[in-house]
Amino acid sequence: MIWIDHDKVSEYAATLQDLTLPIPKRVSSLWCLRTVSSLECLDALFRAFEIEQSSELLKHEICYALGQMDKSPEHIEKIQNFLEKVLDEDHPKIVLHEAVEALGNINSENTLKLLKRFENETSEILYETCFLTIKLVEWREKTENGKTEGLNLSKLKFNTTNDPAPPFNFVREPKYKDIQLLESIILDNENYDLFERYRALFTLRELNTEEAVIAMCQCMTKENSKKCSALLKHEVAFILAQMEEVFKVSIPFLIDCVANEEEAPIVRHEVLVSLGDMIDDKSLLEQFVNHPDQIVNESCQVAFSYIDNRKAVQEEERLINAQ
Ligand SMILES: [Fe+2]
Ligand SMILES: [Fe+2]
């Protein structure tokens, strides 16, 4: 657990912007800035993005964080201007992916117009991200943000992140409690579009059982690899880490997935970071800490920092309880 001090914004900014510091330290300051979420924090994040030379991990996390921050009109205006600029520049796809998603989360009137330019996009990750973002903006409009489907997004079990798709309302439509049905929707790339498949995925997260986790992990198997895009798999890896009470059963699937040298870097990155929340044994990931792919080795360092932090907190609790 990181303790956030609202008076330390300039300290967090300095750490995040210090190119000589280890990535996990900088990422941890990034999350502090996201949590404090003031306009000053926005400027610190923008500056860090501009001066960063090589870390796709850091740049994409900054864009992700921007989509999760306060939504006052001042924030929206600043974030939108920044993201528009990012989309006009040449950045790695994983960075542009998070920038598009963040724009969708801001949900300003201009989002759809902005995303039109990606209609003929050839990169699968970007094309799919735009497709999902457009669908989400349209869904929000059509359903009055879920109202007409009887969904109150703020009352969901998992309501701390802005997600690329809502779950189905399984209270109103009990067929969506059927884990097998949800799994079949996610794996069916012929009869369902990606937005519907994402909705099935987020419904499984809402069900929050081990069975639901196993169903989600089917996207990660070699057997289903052709049916599931890198974007879908990275989303699965990301949300598994949120399912704290039940995520342990996903560990073998995730370890297999990250070990596959042919797997897309965006997937391996998200899997590694999620494993950092799930496992205590760093030796399981040792082979990735010096991996030639920068986003893979940096993700491994971040995972190790999560493991170390968790162990330190546990040790502190143990000492307090022993007193
Ligand atoms: Fe993402
Ligand atoms: Fe990520």
C-alpha cells in the first residue's frame, strides 16, 4: 500500500520526472499524482510524458492515468488538449491505445469526431481501441449511461476504474449469470463484436468467482489464441488483478502466457504487472527482469516492486500484531 500525501505533489512530480531513477519508483509517484488529481498533478504528468525518452511503459501509464482522473471542466479541457496533441504525434501503439481510451473516458462531445480519423487504421490494437471507444460513447448516449438497461455503474462491485465496456445487467437478464454462456461470447469472434465480448468479460468480473476467472483465462490459452486479440488478452490480464479474492486460480494461465515469446508485448506487459499483485515468489519471473524487450523488463521490475511492497506491509503488520 502506498500512503498518499497531498502536500507532496512537487516531490512526486520530481521523482516521476527524474530519468535517472528506477522505473518502479517513478511509476509509484505517477499513481500518487493520479490519486491527488489536482490541476498541478496534470501539469506534472504532461511534463513527465514530454521529457520521457524511451519508456513506453511510463508513457502509456501516464495516458491511462489521465483517463482516470477528476472530470471537472478544467481537467477535461487540459486533458483533452494534451491527448489530442499526443494523437497527432508519432508514439508507440500501446501509448496511442491508452490515449484513445482516456479520451473515451472523458467522453467529451469531440471524442467521436476525433476518433473518426482512425477509421482506416491498420494497426489492430488501435483499430480495436477506437472501435470500443466509439461503441462505449454511443452506448452511454443510447442508454443514458446505463439507465435504460437498469444499470447503475457507480453501484457495481468494481467501480473504481473507468472501463472500456459495461457489464450486462444479469439481475434484469439472468441468462447473463451463466458463466459458460459468457465464456462462449468472449471466445466467439464471428457472431459477436468486440464490444459485446468485452461486456461479457466485465460481466464475469462482476460475478467475481473462481469459475468466472477460469472462464476469462480461456482467452490466454494457446488453443484460443487466434480468436482472441492482443487487446482483449491485455484487458483480461488487467482486470484479473482487480479480482483479489479469486485471482489465484489464474496464476498458471498467466505464467504460461508471459512465457510465450510470440505473445504481443502489450499482453506480456499487462500479465507481468498483474502477476506482481498475485504471486510472492519472484523467481517465477526472474527470466524477464533482463528481457531484451524494454516494456517486458520494465514491467517485470514493476511487478517485483509490488511483491516487495506487499511483503514489507505484511511484515509491518506482523510486527504490530506481535506487540
Ligand atoms: Fe490498455
Ligand atoms: Fe498497461
